[in-house]
Amino acid sequence: MALFGKMYERVMGWARHPKASYYLGATSFAESSFFPIPVDVLLAPMTLARRDKAWFYAGLATITSVAGAVLGYYIGIALFAQVAEPIIAFYHFEDRYIQVRELFDEYGIWIIFVAGFSPIPYKVFTITAGVAHMPLLPFILTSLVARGARFYLVSWLVYIGGDKIEDVLQKRVEQIGWAVVVLVVVAAIVYKLVT
């Protein structure tokens, strides 16, 4: 069954779409405040498909992510009970929210910098920053540096390794896809056993 090969072709088709930049910007904005899909899922294939636009894509993802982070901050500071609690509950992020709140209490603004690279969804940090009444300007500047560093790093890695990455993906996409599925299942089982 060529499941992952078809998915790869579809994603690369989306990455080459004339409106791909709009999709990237919208996804990046939404991911910082309420959407569950990481921006890297679009950024990496778009950069692979159009390496000449790598830095444009990284900049677009950064700016729209920070704009979305401001929305997440607003949700936290002004609409926690009405909006943030339902978002946290919908995605089952209650434990993550508590963890992040403890990290805010301990590390302050530095947690936003680390969050730019964390596997914990960024929206949890942006909403919590609002709840914690973190000063807005340092929040925005730190988000800009952290998200920019992440997105430019992703674009740079894909840019320099593009031909090799594309060759490996085309030859081994099925094996890689199934290996990722197995790793996710094993990680979920281990997580359930540990917690």
C-alpha cells in the first residue's frame, strides 16, 4: 500500500500551490492561538518545493506566528473562562497548562523563548502569558526571537539539505512514514505508562 507516497505527493502539491503563502500565514497565525497543527508541517515542504523562497517563508511564518501569539495572549488575559478554558479542554491540554503555568512562575519571560522550540503547543504558552499578565512588549519581542529562530532554522536545514532530503523521501517515504507511526504509538504507550 502506497499510503505515504500519495500523502507526500499531495503535500508537495499544496506546497507548490499559488496560494501556499496564504495557507502558511493562516496556519502560523492560528497555531499560536488555537490551531493544533504545527507550522513546520507546511513550512518544511514549502521550503523543499521552493527553496528560492526559503527566507520569505521563514519570515512570513515568524510574523504571522507572533501576530497569532498576541491573539493567544489576549485570549488569556481577557477571555480565559470563555475561550481559553474550552480550548485547553478540547485539546486535553489541562496537564500541559498546569505545567506551563508552573514554568511561568519559575522562569518568567525566558519560558517564552524556550517555548519557541518546545514540543508543547505554542498556544498553551501564549494563552498562559496572558493569564499571567506577562508584560506585552517583552512577550512580543521574545516571541519574535524564539519563533524566528525556529522557523529560520527549519528553512535553513531544508534549504541546505533539500536535494538529499527530497531523494531520501522519494525513495523511502513509505518506510519513513510507517516508522514515524510506530514511534508515535510507542511514545504514546510509554507516556501512558509513565503518567
